[in-house]
Amino acid sequence: MLASADVGASTVDLRNLVEGHRPTSPRETAAKARVLSELSRLTRPCDEHADPTHVTASGLVVGRRGTVLHLHKRLGIWMQPGGHIDPGETPEDAARREGIEELGLALRHPEGGPVFIHRSALPAPGR
């Protein structure tokens, strides 16, 4: 079930990322189980055109003045930047790119690299 490099992160890499993270709440435990279940059936987990269910990436943008959010254009709520994982991207790179695109800020990963802190299983806007 390995996705090819031209359609985003591999299923194995995504599974390892999710399996290696310890949930901090019952909601996150349920989300972890759902994500792992979906990864078992998705052949191209990052390809938004392959299946209505797909993996996206988002990131928290934090600086000296606080945390930066943006108003989501479809949902109408304030949230962290994020979106689809482009061909050949890792989730970490996609989160950074989406942050740059949505916020218009020069962003970099923190020293030591990005840290996976949470997973969610959410319905996409408009679905």
C-alpha cells in the first residue's frame, strides 16, 4: 500500500507517523483509530482526487507575539493554516507551504524540525 513519491507522503510513512504519536484525549484516541483504519484502505492517501477521504496537513504558527490563525474562507472560522499535500511533499513541508500561502509570512520549521502534536478525523468543508 505504498503511495508513489509523486502523489505525496507514502502510506507507510503516514502510518508510522500516526502510530508513533500518543493520544492525549479520548477524542484523539478515536481519531487515531479512524486515521489508521482509513490508511488501511486508501491507495493514494494524499491525493484529494483519488477518494473523498484523504490526508491533509496543517501547522501551528507561533512567534514572539503569539499564535497566528486565519479566517477559513469556506468554514468562516479562525484556524491554523493547512491544506492538501502536493505531489512529492511530506506533511511537514505541506504544512509550511500552506502557512506561507495562507498567511503571507516567511515561515520556517522550528529548530530541531517540526513536531507532530495532534491528529484529527474531520469532514471536509462542503462535504
